[in-house]
Amino acid sequence: MSRKSRLENLVSEIEERDAARSRALADARSQTIEVDIPDDLGVIEVSGTGRLERIELDLDNLPYTTAPALSASLLEAIVAAEEHAQELRQQALAASRPR
């Protein structure tokens, strides 16, 4: 095989890997992650990039909590959702790497 052919094959392989990586990351980013707020206080939703999209509070259970407890529960749920989004992105990157 000529040097030119080897280089063309290498470029083609790199382009395929880059396309696979881009697709995997786009798929992960397009997902949404929902996490329950502790104590049945509602749901947090983040995008696959970890961006907070929605907070839905359960108004029936809200009177049974305090402001500090609600704040702590919201923070816990947001952090869990963001961590899950990060894990999805890492899994997508790992899956797109050549073996």
C-alpha cells in the first residue's frame, strides 16, 4: 500500500471517529433527565447538558416542609440530575472511542 493510500485511510478513520463522537454527544445532550425531589416534593428536569429545564413542585406536599428543608431537597435533586447528565455524556464519549 502506498504512503498516500495509508494517509487517506488514516484521515478517513479519524473522520469516522470524529463523526461517531459527535453523534454520541449529540444523542446524550438531547436527552432529558428527571429526578424526584426528596420527600415527594416534586420533580427536577435537566437537559443532557446539565441545564436546569424545569422544577415542578407537588403543591399537596409543600405545606409539610419548611423553607430550609425545601431548599436542601431542591439542591439535592438538582445536583443528582446534573451528575446523571454528566455520567450520560461520559458514557457517550466512552462508547464512541475505538476499542
